Amino acid sequence: MERIFAVGDIHGCLDKLVSVMGVIDIDFAKDTLVFIGDYIDRGPSSKEVVDYLIDLGKRGPRVIFLKGNHELMLEEYLSGADAATFLYNGGGATLESYMKAAGMRAQNPIPREHLEFFNSLRLYYETDEYIFVHGGLKPNIPLEEQEEFHMLWIREEFIYSDFDFGKRVIFGHTPFREPLILHNKIGIDTGAVYGNKLTALELPAMRFFSV
């Protein structure tokens, strides 16, 4: 049986990412690995986290990277559309990690390979039984009609909804002390950057790995 591993919000916590990858028993030739978004901001090692993820992505096509609202904020910062929101939400830590690597006077501290990574992120990933998305889904809206804003930013309207989305939704974005397990959704952001653990979920076995 094919296994799927989903990893919650990393937020620049390289040590926890390396640790969680060390405890999951993944076969890159057979299993699927889904990262749920929010790789950057707030934590100390955003640049190093993206380096690590890019290397993982080279292991094969079964490694899936979703877009989080923090990647959207970086996109809007880089385009000049909105710098304040990015910086207010921990973007300074991301810029610092890139500037340290590139040199404090570098005009373009984010490498092209990283920009290509950010531009390649998916809004969701769907299998026969699950929908993986960063923030969640708006109830009563078909998946193909969901808006990016809701998929990346939605919270209470999705979390407190009993709506049957047709498949169980695996999401991050909203941190919980422990994974949120409901009949129609599973939340796997356990606040790694806030001193709590980084969580990975193995499906369909429903095994949780937290470090």
C-alpha cells in the first residue's frame, strides 16, 4: 500500500526538520512526501530550510511542496506589492538568514534556485482519499473554484465547519499543541517555531511523528 507522509509548518526550524526526517521511515521510490507550506519566517534558518527542501525534491517526483501564506507574503514583498505584512510576520528573520549566506551587502540575497522553488509551489495536492492544503478550504465551494486567499489564510470558517469536502483535508497554518483530528480534517501545524514540536503524519496508518 502506498504511504503518504505530510509535514507541518517548519518556519525556519532546520534542526526540527532534520530530526523529523530522521524518524520517518520513508521510501522515496514508493512513498509520497508532502510539505504543507510555511517553510520560512520567524525561525532562524529559513535559507537553510529551503536548501534542505530543494535537495529533498531532487529525490524524485513524489516529493510535493505546497505554498503557505508566508511564501505568499514573501512573493508580495519581492514584487513590491506589500513589504509591511511580510516584515511584520517574521520576514526579517528570513532576510537575515539569506543576507548572512550571501553577504550583508548583497543586492539579491535570494538565489535563483530558491526563487524558482518558491514559484513552483502548489496550492493543493489531491489523492483518492485526501486533499492537502496549507490553510484550508472554504465550505460549499468546489475544490477547483477555491481562491488562493482562502486556501492560504482561512482559519475559523474552515476549522469549525462540519462540511464534507469529499475527502479528508490535511492542513497546517493554524498551530495546535497537538494534531487536530476531526472526521473531515487533520491539522498538523503543532507550532514548531513557538517552542513546540514539528509534526509529520503518515497516511493511511494515521501515525504521528513529533520532534
